[in-house]
Amino acid sequence: MNVLVFDIETVPDVDTGRRSYDLTDLTDKEVAQVMHSKRMQETEGKSEFLRHPVQRVIAISLVLRTPTRLHVWSIGEPGSPEAELIQRFFDGIERYSPILVSWNGRGFDLPVLHYRGLLHGVNAGRYWETGGNDQGFRWNNYLNRFHERHTDLMDVIAGYEPRAFASLHDVASLLGFPGKLGMSGADVWERFLGGDIEAIRNYCETDVLNTYLIYLRYELMRGKQTPEGYEAGCRALRQALEEESRPHLQAFLKAWNGVSPYVIAVCTVEQLLGEKIIDGATAKIKAKLYRHPLSSFAGENDGAMHRRRATQAQ
């Protein structure tokens, strides 16, 4: 099955804001400030985060995995129109019928794409299919929260409980993956105003890489992948990144350092021994001492397994 991991970056739709509040004489930055202020009033001071319909899409980044390909990129060019970005995203779904994977895609990315797609007259027939034309989509489609065809990892891993939601950065860091690298969503608007859309696209691409790595671990946890298959998936991504020359992907690869397949066992041993991971090399040396760290001996309880690993690491 093809897998498509996606993430979007947005900025305030100042054109709509300018029309809605009759702000013809203000700059884009000033219009956005008014929009955020109005939103704070609507939420009684709880949030200035703009509603989905007025989030303008400026970047869509993807990791596509097919039986013959693993690739990370951003749709279009830095100056591509929003309509083109959204249409090409849905064209990809039409072509590959992939498993969509996201982090908070159900709560943010897809609703934004719905509204903005309506604005631009986007065609997305395959995405909206629920079984009327293809019976295979009746019980597994992109729209149902509990279907796998769109897997929102934040929602699923939290057991569909909003109180258990966690950030992408926190979960990626927990699992030994790079997480955010020097930029966050809060920086996007200022970067956009400064004309640095390329940096925004690069940031978005590292987000989908983190999401893909979490997806590999999720597939392992739910029994859809073996430990060996999980390691093979990590190696395939590492190889794909090694073939890339773009600096932000090389930075991601360097930050990753290949620790993730062993991070659970490494952290367990260090907690027992009171040691710290100094760098990726330290982690890899320890990991070699007790392969395979993601498996346990039959009949061993957790305490016995941890003691065995601690003994082996000494």
C-alpha cells in the first residue's frame, strides 16, 4: 500500500481579512494583527488562532512511500499559487490512493484544505469517495475518523482523547527522533513576511520526516510491522536522506544519528546506570551490546529483562 505523509503551513488570509473588516489602507502585517485581535475577542481572550477558512496555504510537504520509491519534497515552487498547491495534493491522492498520514491532520490540515479547496474550485473526487463509486471506500475512506485510510497519528495514539494529545516535537523527541530543528509554526508568519518561503517549506519537510518516523514506530507497535521490518524502514529513509544534498535534510539526518531503533533500550539502561547519552555514537555503542532491544525473551518479566540488559551493558 502506498503511504503519503503530509503537512501544511499557513498564514493569515489577509485578502479576506481586508475585505471583511474594510481595512483597505493597512499593510498585510497590520491586517493580520487586526484579524488576530478580533479572534481574541471572539474567544474571550483564550486564543488568537485564526479559524480554518481564513488560513491561507503556502506550503504542502510530503513523504511518499511506494513499493519502489521513498521521497520527501514540497509541492510546487515557493511562489506557486495556493490553488495549484491544493489541486496537486488532491491529484496525488487521485493517482496513488494512498494511506494518508498526518499529525493533527484531522483537526487542522484537512479542514483547512477543505475550505481553501472550496474557495478555489478544486476537484478532489477520490478523496471524497465514501463507497458510492468504489465499494472499497465504504468501510475505509479518508473522511471517517476511525478508518485507517487517513491516519491522524496525534488523534489515534491519544486514543481519540483530546486530553491526551501531544505535540509532534514532544513525541518525536520522546522516540529519539530530531523533532523541531530551530524553527516552529510560530515563526512562519514572520518568515513569510520576510519573503523566506523556502525556509518555511524546508521546515515543513522536516515535520513530515518526523511524522513518518513516528508512523513507522506506530506500525511496529500495532503489530503491522516486525522489528526487522521497522529497522529496514528506518534504513530506507536514512539511505534516501543520504542521497539528498539539500542542507536541511542533511541537518535532519545528522540530528537523527540513527539512534531511534534502539532508543527505548538505551534509555532504560541509562536510567538504571545513572548515565547520560553524550552523543549518537555513545548510544550506538551501547545498542550493539544488547540487540535486539525491541524484543524480549519469552517468559521474562520487565524487571528481569531490564536487569539482563543492564548486565550486558556493563
